[in-house]
Amino acid sequence: MAPTHVGSRHARALETLSIVVEEIHVPLFEQALLGVCDTVGMFEEDDEQRYWRLEAVKEKGRNEEELDNALALVRAMTGVDAPLYRQNTEAEGWLARTQEAFPPQYVGRRFCIRGTHLKETSPSNRLDIILDAGIAFGSGEHGSTRGCLRALEQIAHRRPRHILDMGCGSGILAMAAARLLHRPVLAVDIEPWSVRVAASNARLNRLGPLLDCRFGNGWHTEAVRRNAPYDLVFANILARPLCRMAKDLARNLQAGGTAILAGLLNTQARMVLVAHQRQGLILEKQLREGPWSTLILRKPI
């Protein structure tokens, strides 16, 4: 699941929501906002990175009940009663400001993530992933996304042929794998909106024939079971769901296959790693991007 989403480009009345939480609680509060807001970004609130400010943009009056329910659930889970602040945001010029905040993102040695508003071409050694700044703000900036793309570069020499992006979000990882490896990718998400966006992004990048975007509930998805086993699995989700899915991942990963896990904070990496080591997977490398970790795991032959 890609951690930043955006909705309508043409909202009539917008508002910016902000909430400050400790680093350990960022993923859950971020996930609560992602389901109902137009954009979600993260900003360091102090020099020690202990507290982070989440800022989200949404159309005023839209999805209010869903937002209240999502925040209430996260507050109950974490015991953190962080207040939510609101500020009116001028709709006119919002897309332009979003575009200004979405410059080309150069990730690793091979990838360039750029918005459709950018007309210049990337260096010849870079593979473009094109996203609409109005529906993909911050996609290349999130540490989880960057970590997964760097991990993909490092394991590409294995030439995986059966690839799954579990929790595909905007489809950025699935598209990167398809573009770099020239192989089909099954992209699955539990949110129908994300599946539609991923399919749209695949067409935008002329990768439609290589991406099979499906709505489904994780490893219970029929298409996921039917196409197993996989020799490369991306799972950019959250730490606790990753732990719960460890057994299914190990069962559906081909011997010698690679799993790239992300969506977890540095402080959560050990917990996720142990859950997968118990299923027989081996840690090859841990990559860090700010407060976020990406794990590269391998199933023994």
C-alpha cells in the first residue's frame, strides 16, 4: 500500500487538517487520514524526529463521518488523544502549489518519479514513473516508497518473473518493477479507489498490459492464490499487518524468492523481522530512509 493518496483535482472548497503525534504512532494516524483525505504529507516537528506533523487536504464537508470514525479507532488503539486542527485552504491555485511541491524525485540510481506537469525529460539512465501531481502528491518522497525502489534495484539481477505488489496503493512499485524487469506484475489492494488509481497510472505510463490491478483482501484474494508462488513480493503496508501476514507470505514465496517489506518505522523493524524469521525467511539487508525501514528477505532454497 503506497502511503500517500490524493482525490479530486477540482475540489471547490478545501481545508487542511493537521495532527501531531509521536513517531511510533505515525503509520496508524497516517492510514486513518489516507482513506478520506485528498493529500497526506509528513513533516518533522522537532530536531530529534520524536514528533511528526501530519497534514492532510480534503474537500470541506466530505467524508466527515468516515474521518471521525477512523480517528476514533486509531485513538482507541494507541491511547493517544491527539487533537485535529483545521484551516481553510483556497481551492484556486491549490493544484499549482501542489505541483510546485512535487519536483522530480530521483530515487536510487535508476528511477525518476515526476509529475505530468513536468515537461523536461529525465536523464537517459533514469526510468520515468509518471504520476499526476493532483493525484500523487509526495509519492516519491515517502521513505517507504524510496526504500522499496532502492531494494528493487539491488535485487533486479535475480530477474524475478512472478511478481506481486501486495497493497499496491497508487501502483508505483508495481510500475517500477514492470518497467525495470519487463515482467507482468499482479497489483492488489483492499481499497477499490486505490485499484482504480493504480490501473489509471499504469495506462498513463503505457504499462497497462503488464499490470493486472485487482481488488482483494490480501492473501485471501483469489487471483493472488491462483498465481502463487511468487519469486518477488512487495508489501509496503504497516508493521502489524505485515506480522500477521508473515505465514501466508512465506507459504506463497517461491524457494529462493525475495520479499521487500516496508511501511514500518525503524523502531518496528525488529518486530517485523522476527515474525518472518519464525517462518524461515532470512534477512539480507535493512535499508533506512529517515525514520522508515525497508527489509529485504529471502526464502532459502
